[in-house]
Amino acid sequence: MANMNPKKVSMPEQDPTLRSQNFEEVSLGYTLNLAQEEALRCLQCKHKPCVAGCPVNVPIPEFIQKLAEGDIKEAYRIITNENTLPAICGRVCPQENQCEKLCVRAKKGESVGIGRLERFVADYIMEGSTDEVHDIPKNGIKVAVVGGGPAGLTCAGDLAKLGYEVTIFEALHALGGVLMYGIPEFRLPKLLVQKEIQNIINLGVRIEKNVIVGRSITIDELFQEGFKAVFIGSGAGLPTFMNIPGENLNGVYSANEFLTRSNLMKAYDFPNNPTPVKIGKKVAVVGGGNVAMDAARTARRLGAEEVYIVYRRGESELPARLEEVHHAKEEEIIFKLLSNPTKILGEEGWVVGMECIEMELGEPDASGRRRPVEKQDSAFTLDVNTVIIAIGQSPNPLICQTTAGLDTHKWGGIVVEEETMKTSKENVYAGGDVVTSAATVILAMGSGKKAAKAIHQKLTSA
Amino acid sequence: MYEIISKKSLNSSVEWMEVHAPFVARKCESGQFIILRVDEDGERFPLTIADYDREKQTITIIYQIVGFSTQKLSQKQVGDFIHDFVGPLGRPADLKPHKRVLGIGGGVGAAPLYPQLKRLHELGASVDVILGGRSDEFVILEDELKAFCDHVYVATNDGSKGTKGFVTDILNELVSQGTIYDEIITIGPLIMMKVVCDITKDLGIPTSVSLNPVMVDGTGMCGGCRVTVGGKIKFACVDGPDFDGHLVDFEECMRRQSMYKEEEHLCKINLGG
Ligand SMILES: Cc1cc2nc3c(=O)[nH]c(=O)nc-3n(C[C@H](O)[C@H](O)[C@H](O)COP(=O)(O)OP(=O)(O)OC[C@H]3O[C@@H](n4cnc5c(N)ncnc54)[C@H](O)[C@@H]3O)c2cc1C
Ligand SMILES: Cc1cc2nc3c(=O)[nH]c(=O)nc-3n(C[C@H](O)[C@H](O)[C@H](O)COP(=O)(O)OP(=O)(O)OC[C@H]3O[C@@H](n4cnc5c(N)ncnc54)[C@H](O)[C@@H]3O)c2cc1C
Ligand code: SF4
Ligand code: SF4
Ligand code: FES
């Protein structure tokens, strides 16, 4: 019997006042009972509209059916056939724009909580043992993967399953990319990220950390070392600044630096961890995406009393996931919408305020979104002592600068053939944020998958 | 994990260490640096590649013990391992063949200066160097530099070795005697590099400096290392660390370097200038 309640079974969460003082996960996840109750809201549609919304085609009704029947192991197997990082995607996918958007239940009431169910299944299985080591016969063909973010991890995992000898080269001291250094603990526990990554390593993938491709070794040298194909999944790590006066004052951070210090270097646990991060009593975060929400909520947890989100468009244009905006509001983040910074004010080298101007939405621009324009005589000053800039990232130019024959777009992204993720350079493929610019975890994974398939075809047909 | 192959102390606060790091040793050049983490959960911090041996796959670092992380590093012994060691980072120094070059190193700044001067010597330049330090003990690498430099001048604050005073006193004297340099390379405390640049700007001598802002990743990802050079924002870890000293906004560098003053336990970095 289907559960016809128009609303999702609600997921337990930490109380907003309590959680804005700790770094533990906000959403506590379903219990088995709650998950099964939610699973029964799925109508098992024959035409599976939801699946079309998932960039990696998770067989949604099938896994939900198994979950409802209580066969969690099988549900997990069905998911991981298509998606190697389900505990992560269940938490960070913008479901409302993907699988859940197309769910028939969304027509009258709320969609099935697909993401929550996916998360539940993954968490449930990973509670148990994850050190299943696979014994896949190797085919002796070496493939190099540049970058250990979701794109690289997925490509590496898929190729390892096919028997390739895959090595991931990662610039940082940890794998995971944005999953480790960007998205905060309270939204995506790092222990869990490590577990899902370990599952991929267990497929027989070799890891070389602390290697910067382009500096420590070039793409051409990788081929000389016997790698037959290279996948570039180096992400979009270069922070954009606003080019307004005062941006180099002490107290101004890029979101990347702020979040890296707090997450990857665990500055939230200073001085138990030696990396510091500075946070004022009043903080302005510029931008309206997931990165901005994460920075604002992190600032709050580090002790800021007033945290503003300053965004130049309106509420409905906020690019962040719905849930993050909702959580940020619950945590008393103040939204200064339709506002744009013009100058950061300093005294003795430190930030003391930020001048902004009000905006209104004008004619649609090339992207189809209404372009914000300045309102006359509307300047105002925010009284803040920390400014965090979260207005976007672009690909790091290092690899392109050191690789002849690799075509890039003007904005720095690598040019690829969409079906195969093949670049202009023979046997070099690319995917994830380095191709699309800052996008989503699941799109990065999708492109890693596509590339793995294309690499396999190329190397076996030759 | 990166094994410590050999280690010695150069004075009471400066140590020399050779580390096995194949991926760094295969490609590094003068002027580049590494970032290391002594232990798991350690801080990432940069050190210049003072020397390298491609065959032995080793890198030499010379570091001053100034605070928490360099102290941690100092506790490691030969045979121990450094948890993370990444590089080579930064652009190689843009070393042009010159007739006559002067190096000016303050304190531990002599360490990053050494490989650049050695390389210039190999390229056929005659090289002079001025070393500065708080006292006799803090003048490092004098013998190593003497091996190929025409002149090695020393200035100490207390006069315990060489001229009593600052490196800039010697610089002023040399140029007033009419010694002509095609280029000056100065590395050391910011205030020292600034004063050197003020002097050489008036004299019209091209001067390169090596900036050492606080860094995290060293790959261009955080922007924490940003400096203003010629009115433009640069990331020292990818655009530098060497810059035209006459274009650097030193005031801003000094201010930004002090951002974590309260958090640093003890700081003796300004030693030597
Ligand atoms: C704060 C924040 C929050 C986000 N929130 C969400 C969210 O809720 N939902 C969502 O779907 N998406 C979110 N995103 C976006 C998402 O994380 C990215 O789209 C995704 O991680 C891209 O994956 P990737 O593998 O292409 O790159 P990345 O995750 O950036 O990984 C690239 C990896 O390559 C390494 N690398 C770079 N250059 C080199 C080199 N030269 N040599 C070797 N290694 C190199 C990097 O160190 C990194 O580990 C968020 C992003 C940020 C920053
Ligand atoms: C490109 C570059 C090359 C360097 N080369 C050398 C070298 O060859 N030998 C040497 O002795 N020192 C070198 N330094 C400086 C060295 O990184 C610092 O002395 C070290 O980080 C101090 O750490 P600490 O925890 O011991 O001291 P702390 O007490 O934490 O800091 C003391 C001072 O060190 C600097 N510092 C602290 N953390 C960092 C960081 N993450 N990045 C950069 N600077 C920091 C700050 O100016 C600070 O005031 C270099 C710095 C840079 C940026
Ligand atoms: S991977 Fe993301 S889009 Fe696909 S089903 Fe899971 S939550 Fe939905
Ligand atoms: S569209 Fe919704 S109800 Fe239908 S199968 Fe998919 S999840 Fe179930
Ligand atoms: S150290 Fe992070 S960008 Fe330079």
C-alpha cells in the first residue's frame, strides 16, 4: 500500500540554535522505519520520470522498492552500480532540480525524498564493513587520472572495475577535492567522504598525493611513463575576486581560503590543530550559491554574531540548494538581497565595513536571467569586520599552460566533445568543473563515467 | 611519506635538512619552493628549495625555527618521515645571464638566495653577496657562498662579525665606490627588502625580491598569498615568489603577513634585517 501523504516524511535535524554552535551534521538522517515509510510514497511509475532527472541514471524506483521490502543490501547494490558515491550525492545533490523535480508525486504535494533515501541506504550499509577488497583481474593498461575530486574518483573507479591500472595524481594531501576542502563537516561529514573514497581505492586504484600535474610532472611526461590515456578532473579551484577597492585588507578572504582553512585544515579546532582562521563578530559573505551558504554558516559556527549574505539578485535567483538557504535562515543568517558591494573599508589595514549599493532587476541578459542594475543614490554601509568573497571559481590554468595541444575556452575551461569528454589532445579526456566551470558533484561524476567508457572503447578498439 | 636522509644544525635556530622527495627532485629549479606538513593534521607551510640532487631524488631545505610548525619539523630526526612534501611550487627564478650580480640575504633569506646565485654563477656571471644577521651565529651559508662568489660581505647588528650595521650600509658603500651591478637579488625580511629596493630604485638597478606571504595550498586555489605588484593583484605561489622589487607594495605585504600575529606562538622571523 502506497503512503499517500502529500508531504515527505520529515527528517530529524539538529536544533538550529544548538547546531549553529557546533560542526556536527545538521540533518540526522532517517531511521529504518522512517525510510521505509518514505519509500512507500514511491508509486513505482512504469515510465520512471525521476530517472531522467538523474545525471547518472540511478534506477530510482528499483532501489526504493528493495528498501521498502527491507533488502537494504540489494538496494545499495542497485544504486552503486550507477553511482559510486551515494552517501555524498544523497546529501549534496540539488535534488529539487534533478530527480525530485520530475517525480510525479511533486505534482500534488512534495516529491518522494529520493536523495534522503539514497543517503539512508548508503549510510546503513557503510555502518557495517566497507573493507571489501575486490580481486579484479588487471589488463595491464595504465591510465592516469589528474585530480581526486568526484570527477576523477568516478572515472578511476569505473576504469578499475574494467581492469585498468589506474593512478590518481592529487595536488593536495587528501583526496576528495571540494568534498574535503570546500563542503563543510556539518553538511558532509569527512569520515563518510573518506569511507566512500576508500570503497573506490579498494577497487585497486593507486593514489599519488602531493603531486601537482603541470609542476611535479606534465601530461606529456605521463605518456612517456607508459600511461595510455589521461583523464583531467582538476576542478575549478581558482577564486574570483571582485576587483573593488579594499580587497587586500586583512580580514578579507576568498571562500576557498576560508573554507579550506576551516575544513581541510580543521581550523575550527584551533589550537588543537595548528592552522588558524580569523573571524570577526560581524561577517559579510558576498555571493548566493552553495559556497556562500557554506561560508556564512561556517562563520556562524566559528562564533560570528551577525552574518550577512550579500547577493546582487533576488531570493528566487539564489543559485544555492533550497535546503541550504532554508537551513541558513534557520541559523539566523541575514540575507541582504539585491545588494552589491562597491568598496571594502579599512582602518589600520583591517576591514571595518563594506560599502554596497542596492540593485534592481532589469532586462534579461544572455543567460536568460534578469540582469541586476544599480539603483540611483542607494549606497549603504554594512558594519562588518570580515568579508568572505564567494562569487565563483574558474579552472586553474596550470595544466593548460604546460600542455601543448590542449584547447581551452576563453574563460579557461577545457574544450571537450560532449559525448566522450575527449579533448583536442590525443588520448586526453577531461570532465567535471574543469570543463563546465563550478557545477555540481553529480555532473562531475557523470562526466567521469562518460570518459571512463570512452577511454575503454578507445584503448580496446586500437 | 618522505624520509629525512640527513640533517644538521647551522646555528642555534637554523637547520639544514635533506629529504627524499622523488616527484619534487625530478623537475625543480632555482627559485621554486615546496609546502610540507610535518605530521598528519599539521599546518601546511612553505620552504624554499635550497638545493636538490636529481640522482639521489632528494631536496635540501634550510629553515629557521620560528614557531610551532618549524619547531615540530626540527624535532624530526634522520630516518623519520615527513607526512607531506609537495612541489616544486612557484615559478623558477627568471635568471638572465649577467656580467655582474649582487645578492643580498638577510638571516635565513640566504637559503633561498643560495641556489639562485649558484645558478647565475654557472651561467657565467661574477657574483658578490652581502649577508646580514643579528650576530655572528646568524650568518649562514658563508662558506658555501665563498665557494663561487668573488666577494662575500657580512654585516651584523652587533658587530660580532663583519661590518656593524645593516646590509644596506654595505650596499651604499659598494655603490658609492662605483661598483656596478647589472642586477641585485635580495631575499630576507620584508623590511630589509623594502629598504634595499628604495636604494636601488634611485640608482636604477633592477632588483628582484622573493616574497613570503602566508600560504595554504601553494597552487593558486586560496588567494591567501595575494600581493600587489605594479598595481595588480598577484598570487605569490603561482605568479612568484620572485617579483620586480621596484613594483612591490611592501606596506601591504607587511600588513598581510601580520594577520595571524595573535595566533602565532612566537615569531622571530624578522631576525637579521
Ligand atoms: C563550498 C562548496 C560547496 C558546494 N556545494 C555543492 C552542493 O551542495 N552540491 C553539489 O552538487 N555541488 C556543490 N559544489 C560544487 C561541487 O563540489 C563541484 O562541482 C565538484 O566538486 C566538482 O568536481 P571535480 O571533480 O570536477 O573537481 P574538484 O572537486 O574541484 O576536485 C578537483 C581535484 O583536483 C585537484 N587538482 C587540481 N589541480 C591539480 C593538478 N594540477 N594536479 C593534480 N591535482 C589537481 C584538486 O586538488 C582537487 O582535489 C560545491 C562547491 C563548493 C566549493
Ligand atoms: C615561498 C616561501 C618560501 C619560504 N622559504 C623559507 C625558507 O627557505 N626557510 C625558512 O626558514 N623560512 C621560509 N619561509 C617562511 C616559513 O614558511 C615560515 O617561517 C614558517 O611557515 C613558520 O611557521 P611556524 O609555525 O614555525 O611559525 P609561526 O609562529 O606560525 O609563524 C611565524 C611567521 O612565519 C610566517 N608564516 C606562518 N605560517 C606561514 C605559512 N603557512 N606560509 C607562509 N608564511 C607563514 C608568518 O610571517 C609568521 O609571522 C618561506 C615562506 C614562503 C612563503
Ligand atoms: S544521484 Fe543525485 S540526482 Fe541521482 S538519484 Fe541520487 S540524489 Fe537524485
Ligand atoms: S517519479 Fe517519484 S513516484 Fe515515480 S518512480 Fe520516481 S520516485 Fe517513485
Ligand atoms: S597559497 Fe593559496 S593561492 Fe597561493
